[in-house]
Amino acid sequence: MNDVILSRIAEALTWTGRYVERADATGRILDAYLHRLLEDPWRDEDAACRSLYAILGMDAGGERVDMQQVLDQLAFDARSTGSIEGALGAARLNARSAREAISSEMWECLNSTWHALADQRMAARRTGPYAYLELVRRRAALFFGLADSTMSRDDSWRFVVLGRSLERVDMTVRLLSVRVLDAVHAPDWPTLLSASGADEAYARVNGGFGDTPRVAEFLLLDRDFPRSALHALTTAEECLTALGRPRQDPARRPIGRLRTRLEYLDTHSLEDQLPVLLGDLQQACMASADAVAERFFPYQGPVEWAQEGA
């Protein structure tokens, strides 16, 4: 295969990993907020919805917003890759363009998930979105589990995992940034833990679900939890190293620096450093993603995603 085809496959694999992770993370965030609203019916729904928009970088506007509006935009909008349905549609299209590089089981997982969403969306409007969100989480976990169990540890697998890792850091930073920087609409620490899929892991390590800033330390610095920023950055750096890039690789350099900074950070000063650190993490991931695209996807005229019929 020529270099243009190879670069297109590498890009498709990277974005497949990113989009599946985005759908999974968005589903977890929505589920956590919905459960908090159910548990506390006096909670301000408008404030909770604005917090969700802030996490995902969307403008809530000036009018009052409710959870149904949030679900329509962040879960069911097939035209936007910022929503669950749009992200899974984009993942499916990218996976289809790289069919020879992934296993048939991975493709079947994405394809069957995409076709199941319409029925789940209709059911969600009648009985609530919980089954819809659970399907998304289970299928995302299945997809990455299949990637680990049915793909050789070659460059194709590394691009999938690299995309997942960069997206994972970005979503973790977004959650923490709203908690730290947006006091008006900030989620509480237990909601943030649940939205990160980290509540049970945190409880095992720290002996409880306490409402404490130690949550930020866990989500950023824990070496063993796969959704922590440190773990995801380490994985991304390992993928780039295996892809054969030199030590001064512009894709490895920014995430390597932040990985080292997190690894040796004085936890006692974390709270003071957190606003700057979160901004630096987001910038590092953006710089690395841009450098990956420049190095591995150098062709002109990127493929655009368009909505497909069933």
C-alpha cells in the first residue's frame, strides 16, 4: 500500500479510538448527572445542565435549560461528533475505512451498536435514557476489550490506543476544570468521581467516597487507575515510542514533559497548581495530537464525516 493509503488508515484508527472513548466518557458524565438529579430532586437542574455544557465546551445560552435539551444535544444528535450518537457514527465510519487493520469482531461491535441506537433512543424518550447510556458504556468497553484481545500489538493497535489515551486525558481535564474553575456550575466531588468511572476504584484506594479535593489527586496522579491522566499519558507515550519516533519527537515531547511533571509532582502543592496544570495538560494533548497528524497523516484533503442512512 502507498503512503497515502497508510496515512489514511492510521488517521482512521486514531479517530476511531478517540470517538469511541468520547462516546463512553460522555455517556458516563450524563449518567452521573442524571443519577444525582434523581437522588436530590431539589438540586438546580438548570445549573447541572450548564455544568454539563461547560464540561463539553458548549454554550448553554441565556435561557433556562433542562435535561431533555441536554440529552437531545449531547446524546442523540447524530450530526455532531460532540454527542454520543455522532461520535459513534464517526467511529463506525472510520473503522469501516480501516477494516483491514481491525478485527471483524471490533467492526461488528461498532456496526451493531450504531444500528441499535435508534431503538434505544426511542425507548429513552419513553422510559428514560439509562438503558441507552448503559448500552453505550458496555459496547465501548467491549470494543476496547476486543482491540486488546483480537489485535496484534502492532502499529494498528497502537494508533487505536493512542487515540483513546489522548481523548481520555482531555475528558478528565475537562471534568476537573469545571470543578476547579467554574464554581457557579461546578459538580461536587462524588459526581465527578462517578462521571469518571472512578468511584469504586477511589473508594478502594482511599477507604471511602469522601467529598474531598483528593479526588483530583487520584484522577491526575494515580499510576494504577487506567483513566487517570498519568496512566493515559504514559500509555500514549509508550505508543509513540513503539511507533519509532526519535527522542525529540514533537508528538512525544509535550506529553512526555507533562507525564514527568505529574510523576514527580509534590501532592501537597497540587491544589495550588491545579488551574495552571489543567491548562498545561490540555495544551500538551492538543500539541501532541497536532504533531501526530502532521507526522502520520500528511496528505491533503481530509475525509469528512457525513450522516449515513441505516
